[in-house]
Amino acid sequence: MQVVRSHQSHSTFSSSTGSVSASPTLPLYRSAPELEVRLEDFESFAVDRLRVLKGISDGLSRGKKPDEMEKLVNELWKTNMRHQDSSQVLNKDIISHFVLRLVYCRTEELRKWFLSMESALFRHRFRNQTAEAQRAIMEEFDLPCKAVSNAEFESLKEKLGQVARSIGHNHSLPTADAIYYKVPFEEVPELVAGRKVFINQGYAYVAMNQVVSLVATIFRSLLSKALILTNRKWATSIREQEQHRLTPIVEALCSSYLGPDYSQPKEYGEISLKDIDQLAKSSFPLCMRHLYEKLREDHHLKHAGRMQLGLFLKGVGLNVDDSLAFWREEFSKKVGLEKFEKNYAYNIRHNYGKEGKKTDYTPYSCQKIILSTPGVGDHHGCPYRHFGEENLRAALSRMGVNSRAMEDVMGKVRNRDYQLACTLTFEALHAAPCDAGINHPNQYFSDSQKLLKAKKDSSA
Amino acid sequence: MTRQGAQEESDNMLIDEPQLPQRAQIAALPDEFNPSYLKLYYSKLFPHSDLYRWMSYGNDGKHPGCDSSYLGRREFSYTLDNDIFVRYNTFNSAAELENSIKEKCPLKIDIGPIYNLNPANRNAYAGDNVLTPVERELIFDIDMTDYDDVRYCCSGADVCLDCWPLMTVAIKVIDTSLRDDFGFRHILWVYSGRRGVHCWVCDRKARWLTNEQRAAVADYFRVYKGNENSNKKVTLMGQVLHPFLARSYTEVLKEYFETKLLTSQNILSSEERYEKILDMIPDQSIASELRAKWQDGRRSSSAKEDINIVRWEQLKQLLQRHKAQGVRRCVEEIVFTFTYPRLDMEVSKHMNHLLKAPFCVHPKTGRVCVPIDPNNCEEFDPTTVPTLTQLLEELNREGFRSDVEGEWNKTSLGNAIKLFRSSFLQPLLKSCKEEMESSYNAKLQQSKNLLSW
Ligand code: SF4
Ligand SMILES: [Zn+2]
């Protein structure tokens, strides 16, 4: 794949690329396509695909049922992966996938996330293929399985029927023309785990309507290997070669936040310094509350903490003068007034001066905060991710989370669904649903304010 | 004098003075486990070379396909006196392994995975060279404490012949499935020394399973859902049972429940106990009908028949002719609840879990972790497993010489070691050899093909 400046025209696929010929609608992404991509497409396609993957991730962590997921993925794909030029739809699919490989190859954690979301997406799309297309994909994957012969089928018919009935597939009882695949059991771990297949002498007998699981396993393991290779390539050459062009885009993409822009307080205008204590209690998410309390306690925060809290306060509507006053009041208790003006004030003004464009000066999203790596003496980061269990429990109960909600929250934390844990906290504290989920600390704040205002209005 | 020194001295006394009157010696051996006897056990009885040959999986031979780094990448960890836990011991030869065990005299030896690199040098690796487990037997750990809600004879760490059949059931169910369903051949069952059993699946394919695949096998065996706070722990879904569950039920569970556990555990004898079972019945009217019958006391049943059996038959009759399938299924659910194996899932799911080596001596009971023959597991009796004290007495009685090792033949450990060799080690090593041969030939063939291009 070659990325070109926008004024250059881009060519379409050379027809020799194996990855497209297998199935016209569901590419397997076996090798990077030979085509040129315009720089702006490079980024915008990736962002569109990212919206799909993030939507899937959100749906899964909210525990949506299979049929709900089905609908959700359909929706996400339709809204984000369109292209006005229909001949470009497939290109967009492939380009966006390969760009995100670059973005998500770089750490174990990123790879893991990308791998599960892409596999979920693939699984969904595979299921919607025609039987013929499905078979073509299986052939393309060179599946290590063979259809069960007639004689073998006859001898196992009873057991296969027993399995089908045990999982409620009554309508698909094995008939004479049923196709079963015989595969080593370790190729279909998910079917084995659910006792959804008959297993005999090391082989699992997979019904045609179950092959998606087999195919998805292979898709996943190929992609997993590919990501490691991409990572190597990235580290050894691409990052260096592209340091002025693609590298910044790639590095920004994984922490990019796709929700609304909170850099300018819109909805509630300004907040004033005297309200801030009250607001911290009622409407700050835990990450900000913690920074805020630590600042009040220690009269100091390290740089990353100042950035996380300072930009949040900017987004919440604290103007530059109040902000200076706020930080001055605390810091001067520790470092003295003079040192504050000399060492810190500039930075705070700077945060306000360069609004807009630069990602660094917009309030941090949850994604970015969660991926940060606080060290000794740091208080920034997301408590759901970075606190130990005990500290987190204590912090939550200080916030007023009751013990029942606490267990739900801790359950999500254990599953590493930090944002969902935060969402449940929000819901418990406000006794109101938060369907969109928490994606941004400033969204937490504004959602909370909205609810509180509504409550006040209705009681007035 | 150091403690270590003191121990050596007392051991030497035992070794050097076999001419002492036997009676005096027997009396001198206290009944409980005594760490100072371990040294003698490790030097005279512990089957070092068998452990070595097993762990080498054929790589200790002269075949050009042997991987000489193989054993050295395997983690052994020791629990020493004073609860000191030493991980990442590695050995490159039979002698190193044996000398280390004899010298350190560990209370417990655990076997870990084989890593990509020698774990003893783990601190020297940096960057991409992270220590990762690459190979590990598929293991299962079944512990009687997990059955405390379905056994009334003992609880916690204790076992007796009334509850041990639960382990027999577990061995039968899991062993059959590992062989018939998963196609494994080289399976070792070991008594854990106190209240449970361990299982080692050593086929090449099993050793190479990923964590996800291990979890899948473990989940295949799992029927317990839910938590402490729900009565019905087993939920069997679907119109019929999966063939594995159906076979386990008809071939093992049902029989053990009806002919052994029902009466030995007095599962339906008292109100407190039968209420637990009535709670599992989804149809309230049936539960009340049975309750009314049973509260009536013994009058209605003939004195000759066991009350548990009578009540079980009554329960079955009412449930099995019910029109709702969920109610009929309840009979099976009760049997599963009281008999089906309960695995420690975490142990099986991760390659890096440690598991106690066979032939260790349990420090609390003094019993040796001997292999169990799955084909005759109903004959296994945990209360007659040789103890350290007993073995040393046998040695003393026989009279032994300080220059001869491996005298297990003269003791009751002999049968255990023979079983280990004949039913597990020899067939395993034979397969290893064949596999090595064929993979080596395949490689040769491949390189030949490359050359001819
Ligand atoms: S999930 Fe987001 S808002 Fe909530 S605590 Fe973490 S970073 Fe803050
Ligand atoms: Zn007992």
C-alpha cells in the first residue's frame, strides 16, 4: 500500500491481489493491497472504521445480546463505512483495516483490543454471507478440515442429532445432505467450551451453521500473527521513514477520541471559582475528583496531573483568570507565589492560548486517560484502571456508591471495562441511566449537570 | 550447629545403624510427618530417574532429533522448610535434578511449564526476550473441599471412605472423556496426598495447547454455574443432554449416586438434608407433596429398607412422570449436583500454573502422592496409601545398605512405582520416540526437497 499526496490520483486494485478475488464483499486482508491512498483518506477511512470498532467494543462490554449486537454492527457498518463512490467501498474497507493495523500493532494491549474487535466484526460479516461465499472463504483459508463422509455420518448421526438437540438446534437436525466438518477439537475452542459440538477421538464435528466459529478462529490467529509482523516493521522502519508524515497520524489515532468536542464549554457557559468545590462533589468523575482532592490536600500535582485536571476544568468552563487563581491558590501554599508565577503560570495560560487544533490542548478523553501510565507520585490516570481494588472501593464509597452498585462496578473493573465501570458509577450516583456510556470526563460532567438541573427544575 | 547439620546427623544415625534392634527403631519413629525423614526418603526411595525420564519426553536419548535444551527450560519449584518458596529451579541432567533434590530436601516439589528460555537466567533477558511458557501438560486439580456442600461425613481437609467415591467418580468421568472424546492416551492420575487428585495429560498435543484451548477443555467439563447463594448449582439445558454428559450420567453418576452416595452420605435422611433437595425442584406442588410424605416420619416406610432409597424412589416417581421437561430434568440435576466432578478451573486454564510432582510426601499427612490406576480407581483407598513413617519402617525391617539406592522395591512404594512405569511412563516414552523419529524424518525429507530445487 502506498500513501500519496492528495493531488496525485489514486489507482484502484490491481486485479492480481488475492485478497479481493476470494469474495467480493468480505475481504480477508491477507496482504496489504497494491494501491495508492490519498493522505486524507488514510486518516479519515481509519477514523470511520474506528467508530465501528469502538461501537462494537462498547456494545460488547455493555453485555448486549447476540441479536442486539447483530443490529448494532449492521448499523455501525452502514453509517460509517459508506463511500459516495460505490466502487470505492471495498477499497475503503481494506485501506482502513490496514491503517488501523499500523495504529494498533504497537503494544500488546492495543493489539489485543484490535484483534477482538476485528474478529467480532469479521464474524458478524461472515454470517451475513451467502453459503457460496462462505464456502469460498473457507477454501481461501485452506481449512484443515474435511467434510465428513457418508458412511461416517451414518454412524454418528444419532450423536450429532443429540448434540443439535442439546443446544436447541432442533430445526437443524442432521439430515442426509447435511454437511459436517471434522476438525481437530483445538481448532474450535469456543464450540468445545460450550459443548456445542460432538467430539470423538480428538475431532470435533462442526455443522455448517457453526463454521463461522472455525473461520473466525483462523481469521483471528492469522491477524494476530500479522499484527506482530506489522509491529516489527513499524518499529524497525516505518516509524522512522514516515516520521514527518504518517507517524504522527498513526500515533494520534489510537488515543483519538471520536465523540463531541469538549474543548470549548458550550452548554453551561462559565463556572465560577466559588462553585468549584460543590461541583467537584456532585459532577466530577472519579479521575478528576481524585486529582482535585489531591491538589487540595498536597497543594501540588505533577505535570501530567496538572494537564489532565487543568484541561478538564477548561472544558468545564473555568476561564483563564479563574483558572490561574485556582492553581495559584493551591500551589502558592507549597512552592510560594513567586515560584508559581515563574514556573507554572505560563503553562496554564498556554493551555488556554492554544485552543482548537492541537490535540494536546483539548481535554483528555477517557481513552487517553486510561492508556496513560502514571508512575510513583502521580495522581493522573483513570482510577478504575490504575487503582488497586482496595483503594478503588474506598474511593467509590467516599463518593457515595452503595454496596450493591459497588459489586457491579468492581465486576466491570475485573473485566477491564473501565469506562463501563465509570458509567455504572454515574448511574448509581445519579439514579438515572446513562445509555451512551461515559467516553469523556467532560461528558460525565455535562451529563451530570443536565440531570441535576432537570431535577432542580422539576422540584422547583 | 546449624539446623541442617542436626538433621543430617540424625539421618546418618538411621542409615548407619541398621543393626539396632528393630523394635527400638520402630518405636523411635513418630507417627506424624517428620521433615528429617525426608532426606532418607529422597536418598533411598524417591524415583528420581523416573521423574527425569518423564520430564525429558525422550529428549535425553542419542537420537539426532533430541532437543538437549529441553529439560533445562522446565521450571521446578521447591517449598523448603519454614515455608520458603523457591521458584525457577532448572536442571540440565538427571544428576543435577537428583543432587538438587537430595541436597535441598524440599517439603514439596512443584512442576511448572517449559519456557522459551531457561528460566533460571530470566533476569538476563531483556527486550523482546520475555520469559513465556511454551509447553505444559494439560492438568486438572480436583479437591474434596470443593464438595463440602454435598458431603456430610467430613468437611474441609478430611476425607474418609464415605466421601472418597466422589473422587472415584471424578476420575472415571474425566478420564473417559479425555480418552474417548479428546483422544488423549498418556494420562497420569495422582493422589494429592490428602484430599484430592491431580491429573496430568501428557500427550504431545495436550502439552502444546494454548491457554484458550485449555480453557475450552476445562469448560467442556463444567456444569456448575452460579454462586454460593443459589441452591441449584447445576443447570442442564436443552432438550437432551450432550452425549458426554449423557454418557457420564448413565455410565457413572447415576450408579454411584444410587448405590453409594445416597446411603453413605444419608442424602435424604433428615429434614435439613432433604429440604436442600426439595429446594431444587422447580414445581412447588411436588415439593410440598414430598415434604408432607417425608415429614410423616418413618411410619410409612418399611423398616427394612434404607430411608434414603425409599425417599429417592418416591421423588423420582413423582418427577419423572411430570409433563414439564424442566421438572423431569430435575432428577438428573440432583444427581449431577451430588456427584459430578468439580474442577479447579484456574489450574487447568493457564500454562503457568504449578502442580505438585508425583511421589512427593504430603507434609500434613505424611502420605506419598502415589499414582492411581484409572482402570481400577474404585479400588484406591486413600487411608492405606503408604506414609513416610511406614516406608522407613519397612526399610528398617528389611535392613538396607547405605550404598544402595532405589530400594523402593522392598517397600510398599514398590507397587506404586511399578504402576507409574507400566501404565504411564513406558507407553509415553514409546510414543515420544516414535514421534521424534517421524518428525525427524519429515524434516530430513523437507531439507532434501529443498536441496533438489
Ligand atoms: S472512565 Fe473516564 S471519566 Fe471515568 S474515571 Fe476513567 S477516565 Fe475518568
Ligand atoms: Zn468423608
